[in-house]
Amino acid sequence: MRSTAMDDPSARQAATPEQTAELARAYGRMVFSAAYQVLGDHARAEDVQQDVFLRLMQRPLGRVDAWPALLKTLAVRMAIDQLRRHHRWQRLLPIWRAGRDEVGNDSADRHVERTQQAARLRHALFRLPAREAECFALRCLHGMDVAEIARSSGMTANHVSVCLHRAVRKLESDLGTSTPATEENL
């Protein structure tokens, strides 16, 4: 997937449907997974997956060195944007509703607890500045290293590290505890 017409910087044209279909076959599952990890919802992750590949057909691209990194970054950005739009137009359901069908056993209690933690993390992630949320999601949810995030987002490695530091501090503050991805792990 390295040498396509989309890689020619002088061409600067949108991807053809055939090129987009080839990219979707090769990286569609990865794009869905990246969006799902941010959103936690299959339907919304599928919407983001479709939007990522539609964007390739609508917007000109220059040379792409690493399709997986670019597509994963686009998926995370679009998922965060969707999360923000969702919060703008609709308030989150109260956390207690996640457990209203509680069966009463430990596994159901644990599921409710994890659902509540995930909802709190998503809400805190939504409130972060876009760059910080993007860096945090790419590092902690997708395991990308700082250099890979820097290349895919057009930032310096130092800027990525600063964004990660700020994101962790804000998430710890918002959640009232240490985040699962502590700074030592970043």
C-alpha cells in the first residue's frame, strides 16, 4: 500500500473508489478497532470507520509513509469529534442507568463497575483539548509510541510527550484517582 497515485505529492487528488476500497480491505478492521476503543459503541465505531474512508475520497492527500498510523490517527480524531458532538447535543445518561438491569451477582456488579469507569473516562477524555485527547488515545488505547504519534500527527516528539503529561494530569484530576495509564507507562 505504499506506492499509489495518492502517494504522489504533485497529484494532490482524492483517492479513487478503487484505492479506497483497497485501503478499507487492508485496514478497515484496524480503523474500526481504533474508533471502538474511544467510543465503546459498535454502531458509532462503524460510522467513524465509514467516515474515515469517505474522507479519503473527498480530500486530497499527499505522500503517505505509513497508512496504518495515518488511518488510526484519523479514526481516533474522528471518534473524539463524534464523542464531542454526542455530548454537545445529548447529555450522557446517569451512571446508575448502566446497572439498572443488575442481576445481583458479582460478575454483573463488576460489569456495571467497569461500565461506569469507562463512561467516566470517556467523559473526561471528551473534556480534554483535542491534541491531548488524541495523544492519550493513541498512546494508551492503541499502544503507539511517542515517535509514531509524532509522525502520524505532524507534531514533535517533545510536543507529544507534553500533551501526554497534561492529559494524564487532567484525567487524574477529573477522575479523582490515578488513571490506568500512569505517566511511567507512557
